[in-house]
Amino acid sequence: MQGKTLLKRALLLVLLVLAADQALKVWIKLTFYYDASIPLFGEGVNWAYLHFIENRGMAFGLEFGGRMGKLMLTLFRIVAVIGIGYMLVQQARRGASQGLVLSLALVLAGALGNIIDSTFYGMLFSESTHYQKAVLFPPEGGYAALFHGAVVDMFYFPLVDGRLPQWVPYWGGDHILFFRPVFNIADAAITCGIVWLIFAQRHAQPHTSEGSDAMNTAPAVVSENAMPEQADGGPSPEQRTDPQL
């Protein structure tokens, strides 16, 4: 596939993921009270929820404490996005596989989605509380300064929620909850992109190995065809003599 065509597909994927991520986050931010949740697939399904929380840390709600830590994390994300974007463009121009380029596009889209939250949401929205929904462009200003916004998370899948049997050593009777982290579309895009990137690289390795083996065996084939009598044990041209002399 030509580099320009592949680059256009990657850009389209980034825009689609980014649009879906931001549209859902804005809707959640404006319509949910903080820590509110609704079943994702109806009242009878208790393992999938839209659950509104915010975090000032990394993906899946992992914290990176303090105002200075938050600022450094946001700046690091911006630098990382620039690096990923540069790598994506270079790989597309060099004719890399579609899987490699599109997996990088997913990682880039996810990183951009969370950067928008942490960079601008603090200035654009009022604070979300248990009793008051956020407002877009509040007259009194946002809830945080530039680069200090919180990332909006909403997908919660408590697939296993119960207690371990009493006979389990040490942890018997303890509460167990899996999957605990709450995440968003951007987090999912980053995770899927990294997994796809690993498989894309592993899939490309055998082709390089086969090409190398073929190049290594080619000289031996030429040598056998060039000297047939030597291969059969016959005399070389230098050892032949004219019987008439």
C-alpha cells in the first residue's frame, strides 16, 4: 500500500477515535453527577456500567500525585504524542505494514484524547460534584488551570464481584472485584494499539528471516551449477591434458 494512502487511513482512524472519545466525555461530563452510574446494557446486566469518575493521573485511574506531578505528566504526554506522531509519519512513508501504522494511529488517538482532558477541561468546565452537574464555559471560570484538568472516565466492567471461598488460604472470605479500573475510549485505544503493535511486529519478523536464508543459500546453488564436473569428482580444467601431446 502506498505511503500517502496509508497515512490518510491512519489520520482518519485518529480522527474517528478522537471524535468518539471527546463526544462521549463531554456528554458524560454535562449529564452525570460525579460518581453516578447507569447499566450499560439494561437493568438486568450487572457487569457493565457507565460510571462517571475523573482522575488526574494516568490511564485506568492510576494517580500521579501533586500539582507538579500533574503538570509533568501532562507535559510528558504532549512530548510523547509528538514522538508517536513523527514515528507514524516516518513508518508510513517508508512503506511499513498497515498493521504497524494503524496500531500507532490508535496509540496516538488515545494519547491525544487524554491530553485534551488534562490540558483544557479544567478551563472549559465547572467542577462536577455528587450534587451538581458540570457546566460548559462557566461565568466564574473553570475548576482548574491550564494543564491541570482531570481525565473523564466512564466504562466500568465488574465482571467478577464476590467473595473468595473460606477454604482459600490467607484470603478466604475476602472480597474480590475484577475488573476494577474505570476507563475511557482513549485508554482502550491505547491498549488495543499496543497489543496490535506487538502482533504486527511479530508477524513481520518471519519474512525477514526467510529472505535472509534465501540470500545465504543462493551462492551455493550458483557454485554447483558452474562446476558440474568437480561436483561429480571429475578433473578440473587445470588438470586436463591433451592426449595427442
